[in-house]
Amino acid sequence: MKINKQWIVIGVATLFFTSNELSAQQDENRRPDGPPSIEQLMEDLDADGDERLSKKEVKGPLKRDFAKLDLDEDGYLTKEELEKAPKPKRRGQRDRNN
């Protein structure tokens, strides 16, 4: 059986492009190594675009610790307040002072 070189090239090219597409999709779904940046939080959570986060817009640890983070007690978290917030500990991470 004679195999045409053109079919081999087409097959290899198809495999190459398919594997690159799958790899790109996996990269998009991969979680970052650390917490999101403040800019990313604002972009993802600021539903009304007012450059501040209300308690209705936040979730998870931000919602749980909202009162602690809202330094001026105005009911909103600003970029400046988030920059002053203590960095969250990862699960299982101990305080280095102990």
C-alpha cells in the first residue's frame, strides 16, 4: 500500500494544531498560583463599574471579612482599602511567629 506524502503532512499538521488548541484551553482553565491581584478582583467583582465593591458584589473571604476591610466604614471596599488589607493565608499555612 502506497501512502502519499501529502497525507502524512496533513495528518501531522492536524495533530500539531489540535494538541496546541487543547493545551491553550487547559492554560485558560488553570488556577493561578496565588490569590488574584487587586486589579483582577476589581475587574471581576465590580458589577456596577463604580471602582468600589459593595457587600453585595463580593463573595468568600472578602464577604466574610468585609467589616474588617472597610476601614472608613462607608459600606464599600476601595482599591486603597484592599491594598492595606492583610494578605490571606493559604490553607495549612502557619503564622511564622509561632
